[in-house]
Amino acid sequence: MRQGHQISRIVLVVAVVGWCYVALAQEVLGNFRLGTDFSKYHTYKWFTIEGNAYPNQMVDAQIKQSVDSQLASKGLAKTDNDKADLYVGYQIAVDQVRQWMGYDMGDGLRCSGMPAAKSSTIGVGTLVLDIYDPTTKQLVWTGTATKTLDPSRNQEKNMENLDKTVEKLLKNYPPK
């Protein structure tokens, strides 16, 4: 009976350690609009998501640089032309936890080029990347990565983590 009690304790410790590992692990999720022909997309343009609070200029530049690098490796070229095949925007919660979800209200992208939006809450350190087709006025791909940036960490570690995270985030873009 004593041996059974020790085995139970070992199983409990292993379960708790496993749960802690899962709880602390970074979560990366992606989703896309079914039926979208991603092979027709060759260019993209950055846009600002209306109502979103952005980080400082340095962090903004680092996020865009990391995403630009990954999208270039996928064969997409960045442009400032309004006739870009895709519009790419991001949201990140570093000090705040407010997220703006794009959706189609019939007119899709507004005249200003901004998608209609509603707010929800995301965890601190979460990066949300949204890719829209301006022709169909639809969100065609979205990805979320938790534990991306930590304001208490040093900037160099955050940049390393950001690059790894964006690589994971866009690993399955374009979807097959």
C-alpha cells in the first residue's frame, strides 16, 4: 500500500509539472478563409487598424521588419501602392489588453481603407496578425501568438523571441 501511495505522488508531480509546462508554453494559432486562392496574392501593403493602440515606434518597426522578412520568404513583395493584393495589419497587447476584431458589415473595408471593427480582450504579450483581401473586402488569414513580447525583458531577447514567433506564426502561410 505504501508503494501505491508513492506512485500516486509521482504521478501527481508529473501531472502538475506537465500542466505548468503547458500553461507557460507559447500558443500560436492561425486561421484562413476557406476557398481562398492564395496563389493569386503577390503584393501587400501595411495598414493601420482603426481604434488600435500601437507600441512605440521602435517596437512597431521591429514587428513590421520581422513580418516583412517572413512574408518575403513566402514570395510576397511589400508595396505602398493602394492596389496591393493584400492589406496586412497587426495588433499587440504589451501594456493593454484590448483587441479590435475586423469584420465585414456589408461594405467591408471602409472608404478610408480601414476594416469595420469591434473590440475584445487579449492577453498581455499577444500578437495578432490580420491579412485582408481589399478586392473582396474580407479577412483571408489571421494568426495569434501569445507570450510574444514581455515589457519586463530586455529588448534584444524580445527581438529574438519576436522573430521566432513570427516565423512560427507564418509557418503555414499560405495554407495548403
